Amino acid sequence: MLLTPLQTFITILAVALGAMITRFVPFLLFPENKEQHPVVIYLGKMLPPAMIGLLVVYSLKSVDILGSAHGLPELLAILVITVVHVWKRNVLLSIGIGTALYMILVQFVF
Amino acid sequence: MSKNRYMEHRSALMAAFPHTIPVMTGYLVLGLAYGVLMQLNGYGAFWSVLMSLVAFCGSMQYAAITLLTSTFNPLQALLLSLTVNARHLFYGLSMLEKYRGLGKTRIFLIFALSDETFSISSSVLPPASINRKYFYFWISFLDYAYWSFGTLLGSMLGRLITFNTTGLDFVLTALFVVLFLDQIKTKVNLVSGLIGIFCTLVCLLLFGPNQFVIPSMVLILFVLMIGRKRLCC
């Protein structure tokens, strides 16, 4: 521990404050008892698929395409998840198979 | 608590829990890794769990380890946290309608709106017989508890765990992929989802893996606004 306990505590509060500002601001800007502007309603409808798309890419950001595996474990696992999910539409099954396949690929194949 | 409310909570918990199983796996692994990493940098269970309980923001908590091991600078910590967590702004915009009229519980739901909780709560609908407020509460609370409990486990006995968990954190990528597939069932949602993937990929290539999220958000917003007339009202 390099910081004193008080400094550590303040740093934790600063990190939390930053996170909470980003979480609370939209709800403070657009309070629930007011009629929302059509643009806000439109964005509220359109953003979820777009942001989950962003999260898919975000969770893969450290994949090294130029590395020895060339991102193949990720690509294969995502393909299998997509096929299984479109076929069975069972969330836990798709995630379970995809994750197990990925673990086998990174631990034993690549 | 009255018997009625207890039963309502119970059935909401039963309905919510299966949706959170992938998050349980991912958060326990990543929370545990976080606890171990904090331990290695000289911060024991008390500090790690405090951070997880108070800030509850996975990737920023990892980034904050650097802050905790260099010169004291709370302003830098605040600014970094605002930048790393900026994507939450769009989660809030997405949840304005779903979290409307939920009373005091709403404050907790907003506090605990992580990437994973957002991706589940924006994708699934509570079953008709289930109290909507309790349903969202349990999804949020379970995710919050998994992360904090994982942190506690990691900082107490992390180094005792010997089986090979390499790749297990892929469970969260798998969750996002599956929820993405569930989201894009209508044509409008498909277009929006593809906008999200495409804009983020472009910004990842342009700005590199450490600074692409905010440019991606701006680009997504820009494209959605340009396409508003064609996509919607």
C-alpha cells in the first residue's frame, strides 16, 4: 500500500463518483415525471441493440489479430454461439457451449 | 415484510435468477481476479470489497489499481473514471422508460447499472405475472452481489485456486453475443445493432484499444440521428 488509508479512501470515492455521475446524469436530465422529447424516446429505443453491439466489440478489444492465434478462438466460438442460438434460442445453452469451446481452444489447441 | 410481498419477491427472484447465471460465472471469475490483483498490490480484502461495493464498475476498478499504486491524485481518478465509464450515459438513456415509476428502488437500479446488468435488463421482459420492480431489482442485486462476493473470495483465498480458468471470462463476451442475437429480431433493431458493431469497429481501428469507446458513442449517436427519418418517426 503506497497511499495512506485516508488517501485510498478518497481515491475510491473519486472513482465511485465518476461512475455514478455517468449512471445518474441521464435520469437527472430527463426526469421520469416529464414528457420526453421524441428524439430522446427514439434514442431510448434504438440505443440498446447498438450499445450491446458496442459491448460485443468492447469485450473483444484485447484480441490480438496479429498474434499467434489470429483471433481464431474468438471467431470460432462466436460462430458456434450464433449457430446454436439461432437454432435453439436457449441463452444458457448457447453461452455454455460457446464458453466451453473457447476454453478448450485457448487451453489445448492454440 | 407482509406475506404477500414476500411471495412477490420470491417469484421475482426465481424469474430473475436464470437470466443472471452467465453473469454469475463471469463476475465470480473477474471479481476473483480483481481481488487477487489488489492483494498483489498490497490492498487486502477490506479495500477491494469496499471498492467493489462503493464503485461497482469492473473495468474502471482494474484501471484504478494503477491509481492506487502511484501518487495520490483524486482529480485524475475522477476524470479517468468519467472517461472509462462514459458508456453508462447511453445505458441510462436506454433505460429511461423501463425504469419509470419504480419509486426508491429506481435509485438502486441506476446505481447498479453495469454493462452486464444493462445488457440483460434492456433485453428481457419480466413475465406478466411478476412484479416488474422486483424483477429488475433482483437482476441488479444478484449481479452486484456476484461481483462483490467474487472480490471477497479473490482477496481471501485467490491463490489457493488451482484449476485452470483460462478463457472462462469469455462467458461475458458470449453473453453479449447472445443478447445481441436476441435484440436484432426486428428489422429496425437489426439496423441499429449493425450500426453499433460497425461504428465501434471503425473507431477501434482508428483510435486503438484504449480510446475508442467515446468516439464510438459519438459516431453511433451521429449515425442514428442522421437515420432518424428513415428508421423511425
